[in-house]
Amino acid sequence: MATNLALDPELLERAFQVSGEPTKKAAVTRALQEFIARREQRRVAELFGQLEWDSSFDPKAERSRAES
């Protein structure tokens, strides 16, 4: 998808430096991938303390059943 963006040249230069990406497209693609990954990680981290832990769950027992 072709898109025209007005990018801050200083930010773009810093993106080249820290990412090592050689092109604008590669640098923007990397930035978007990392942005998405961080947001997804944040959602998972927000679940900590909200889920109930089943103390009777035995992961080793589950593993041996799956191998049978």
C-alpha cells in the first residue's frame, strides 16, 4: 500500500541510527512492528494479578498426558 507521510527528519535519522535499517520503508516498518509488540506485551502484563491461579494444576501431569 503506497502511503505518503510527512516524517520528522530528525526522528527518521535517529531511527536509522538505532535500528540499523538502510531505508525509510524498513525503518518505519521496524518501528511499527516494535510499537505493536510493546502494546501487545502491555496487554498481557495488565492481566497479571487479574487471573485466578488453580493451585491443583500440575503442568508435569499435563505434559505426560500429551506425550502418551
